Amino acid sequence: MERTGTTDLLTAPCQRRVRAVSGGAPMLDGMTDTAAAPATRPHRLAGMLLADRHSLPLSIALHLVPGILIVVAYLLIAEPFVTAIGYPIFLAWAIALVVVLLPLLGGLLWLGRERNGRPSLRGVVGYLGRPIPRGRIIAAVAGLIVWMTVVSLALTPLDDAVFDALFTWIPFEGAGGSATTYLDGYEHSLLVTTMLIGLPLTGFSLPLIEELYFRGFLLPRIAHLGWRAPLLNTVLFSVYHFWAPWTVVSKVIFMFPAVWLVWRKHDIRLSIGMHVGTTLLMAGIGTVALALNLV
């Protein structure tokens, strides 16, 4: 799995505002709007999820339940299948993530349909505006990618130490502090095939869905907590990785700066750029290195 999974670059203050959408429910500031989509009365569950604010218990549940479901999908579906075909267990975690995160994206689109009358992320995912100029966003994302890459690699010994001290009982095959333990002990051809399959998933699409859900859907709805919102979001996102609890501390450290900037600047491109950019970079380098027998 990727070790997902930065620097105070932008500090202009911003205030959370709610603006009314014609004929419909309030919409969080930072969510895109168009006058063309008709407003509809949402389903009761959708109305609760689309509320301007989530209660703390609801937010905690929405952060953590997907992680529990991923572990269940791994144990009941992905691990037996991948073991049966003899592929690296890394592929099982990729499959488990797909089984849960794709329906999660579908759920966001369903909320958009309930909100707008058609499948859409408008009014569901926040911070989609582009308040930061292109040049500054490129520079910020580049800095965040360097931060996440360097810090995550530097904290690998911490992950190893936490695993050895607290989590050697974890029953998952390949569990361990190193990011490569899920790939150890398999034939070279299977490793390359697995990495090629995983590259568009764990390298791009799955981190993107995580950002849309955790930073775009959940974070704006606890923004009323002030500076505690990005901290809570980061901690819960780190804990959500139930399959690698020994990495919680390191994830909080290398994820928090980007999450704080997203909350501060109302621009989700910051965390998407860092998270997706870093996982794609590391997965790409790993795939090439394996293909060329460099590792």
C-alpha cells in the first residue's frame, strides 16, 4: 500500500460562510454552483449528510467506517481471491480499497443527485473553487510533494519501531513497518504485473477519491471547529487506515500541513496535488525500478 495515506506556504485568513442556493438548502462556501440545475428536496438521509454541519459523532463515524469496511472486504473477498491466484498480497489491499472507495464515490454522486436532480459533486464536495493563482498552487503542491515524500520516507524507522513494539500481533499477511512488505517473497513477473495493475489505482484514482471524500466532503462540514477541524480530519484519516495502525503517527505528521492549508485557503487542489502526486510518483518509481530489476 502507499504510505498515505506541508510548510506554512499560504496564511491569508478566510472565514467560513454559507450562501443560499436558489430554492434549495444552504451551500458551504467553496462549493461550486450553477443556476441551471434545479433544486430538489433531498432524501432524509441525504439531507442529514448534506447538512452544513456534521455532529462530532457523525463525523467520526463517517471518517472511520470506510476503513472498517476495507478491512472486512480484504478478509472476506480480496485476500481469499488473491491467495488463490498466487499474486502478492498488495493486490488484495488494492482490490479491497476499490470495493469500498468506488461505491463511496458513487455515494457522493448520489448525494449530488438528491441535491441537484442529477449525479454531481456540486453542493456535495467543498473547496472546489480556485482561490489560489495557478503559479502559487503549482509551487505549493510541488513543495507539499517534496514534504510528503521526504518526511514519509524519513519516518519509516518510526513505523518499524511502532510495529515491533505494539502491532506484531496483526494477522494480515505482509504486515510490517516497511512499505514493501506486502510485495516480499514473490516472483519478479508477478511483482511487475501487480505494480502495473496497482499503479492507476493506488497511485492515482484511489487517493483522489479519498481526497474528495475526506477533504472535500467531510472537512468543510466540521470547519466550525476552527483550527481543530484540520487536526481532527488528519487524525481520523490516519486512523481510518486500520490495516496499518503503526503508521498513524507518521501519517498525521506528513498529512497535516496540506489538510491545514486546504481548510485555511478553501482549495482542495492542495491536498489532491500532494496526495495523488506523491503516491503516483512513488508508485511509478517503484514500478520502473522493479521492471528494470533495480530493486
